[in-house]
Amino acid sequence: AILHVPSQSDIRLALPRNYAAAPKNIGLLLCFIFLFGTGCTQDAQRYVNKGLEYYNAGNYTQAVYWFRKAAEQGDAQAQCSLGIFYDNGEGVTKDDEQAVYWYRKAAEQGYAPAQYNLGHCYYQGEGVTKDFAQAVYWYQKAAKQGYAPAQCNLGVCYEKGQGVTKDITQAVHWLRKAAEQEDAQAQCNLGTCYKKGEGVTQDDEQAVYWLRKAAEQGLAEAQFKLAVCFYSGEGVTKNFAQAVYWYRQAAEQGHAQAQFYLGIYYEKGQGVPKDFAQAIYWYRKAAEQGLAEAQFNLGNCYYNGEGVTKDDAQAVYWYHKAAEQGLAEARYNLGVCYANGQGVTKDDAQAAYWFRKAAEQGYADAQIKLGLCYYKGQGVTQDDEQALYWLRKAEEQKDAEAQ
């Protein structure tokens, strides 16, 4: 998964709890679509109809009662639906093992949504021991029946070499099959393959084509990636306003990176009027989700008093959050705050500690500060050799940057 750098490098599973393409996320609807398109006994159909009435009325306990009656008669769609109830903890205590039990009952009858769900349980290790080979086995069963979420996940398994020999050509094959059925996650993944040139000839325009199709279906990750394309002008004419539009679409769905970049646009006035208050709003949204870069930028806003009242203690708070995640710039700034006693009690040892953390990551300014700490004996034992070592490291970095 992407942490903070805009990237087209990841492709993702059609995860049931995260994406609407998956039956476990949309409750019973997809099972019922299959249900009414296939035969079941008259009694089972009557039980299912009764269960649906209760389900739609929000009475999940009674819905479970009637679906169980149909499931116990061997109706595959009802068995799958009962598995979903256990999976989601609706009308029953959540029980992953019971979910697997009912998914398996339906899967063994050849019911594609249940095969997909069972495969995903094996993939995630929910209710069963994690087993990628078994996940692939069940994904394949459903994929060969044309079930798009399974085709998407099977493509991901081929791309990652999970449970099957890595095969990018096969990955693209299955992703395309799902994408052509309008599966948004598969469209996003296929767009990523075109962006990277994996399994297909690299083609930014095709990348944008598939990303747009997924984005227009509301998939936040695709909206974010499409925004990156508009920002960079890859596969589409550069357009900051369109970049902002798609970042906003993703940001409003809680996509942390999109929130972060939307904050940057407001801070810089790119594609939108410059607005520090809005920048702060979006930085905070992303920072509260744990995105280190957003935490750092929010800390800078508090440090400089931009968009908020200057507050060194809040700056230190957010620098510390980002520093603990390994962000070199945040570690350096935190060291400066300790050295100057800004927002925190002055502490030369802590300053040297954070300067060292950043210096070891190759951050030149921190290497200079650490060198000076050794030269002056501030926060560390005075050591001319160490001082010279770190100052030379910084000089080498600066020379490399100049070149």
C-alpha cells in the first residue's frame, strides 16, 4: 500500500470490507441477485422471501432465522447469505469460523459468490489458517464462472505471486476480464499495470482511461491516481483544476494521501485560491489518519503560525508524531525544537538524539547540527573526530545535491 508518495506502483485486492464490488461489503444484495436468477426449492424460496422482508425492515435476527431454514435445506444462496450474516455480525454474534462453514457449504455447490468469499477468508486468514494456495483455488473457481471480484483478486495473486507462480501476463488477463465487467478495483489495477508497463506495453493514455473508469465509479484510490496524472500531465493534458477535483473526490472519502495533497494545493494556491485555513483542514484530516507528511506539514503550520495561531507545543506534538514514523525532516525539526526549547523544555541530549536519527537517514542539515553537537559537546561527549565525520558527511551530501 502507498504510504505517502504519489505512486502508480500498487495494485490491490477487491477487498470485501473496503470495496463495493465485494459481496461481504454489500450485505446480501449480490447473493439475492444470483438467487432469483437460479432455481431453488419452493420452501427455500419462501423462507428466503421471508428473510428478505425482515432484512429490509432491519430485523436481522428474524432474517437470520429464515435464511438458516433455507440454508439447512441445502440452498446455496441462502448458505452464502448466512455466511455473510456471521461475517458481518448482523443478527448473530460475529463468528468467522461459522462464516467459513456456510461459505464452504455454498462454495462446494459451485456458487461463485461463496467461492469468492471463501477464497478471501483463506487470503486474510479469517476463520481459517491463512493459505494463499487455497485462496487462489477458490478465486479460480469463481473467476472461471465470470465472477468479477474473484477475477480481480486472482489477477492480484498472479501479480504478487501469492499462492501461484508470479505471472504478470496472467495477472493482466484476469484484471482485464474483471475490468470489462466494470469492476472498479480491477479497472484501477489495470490502469496501474498500463502506468507501470507490467504485462502490457507502457501506455499513459490507457492508464488514464482505466483509472478514469474506476474513478467515475467512486473508487477513491483511482480518483487519487487520476489526480496524480492530471497534476503531472501524464496520459492527459496537465490541469491543476482537474487534479484538485479528483483529489477532493478521494479526500472526501477519507483517502489520506488525497487529503494531504489537497492541503498542499490550498497552501500553494495551485488549482484553487490560496487558503491556509483549508490547507490546515486537510492536513489535519490526513495527519489524524497517521500520514507522516501531513503531520509534518501541520507541525510547520503551527510552528510558523500559518492558518492557525502560532503554537510551538502543537508544532512539537505533530513533529513528534511524524518523527516516530521515521520522517527525517520531522526528526530534524524536533531536534531544533529541543535545542532551542521551543514548545518543549530545552534538552540538548534529546536534540542530539533526534539530529542523529535524521543524520543517519542522510539528512544533511541534521548531519551539520550533529557535527556541531560533537564539536561543542552539547548533548553528547565532546569528540572532534565525530564532529569532523558528520560535517564531512553533510559536505558530501551538499556537493552531491549541487551536482
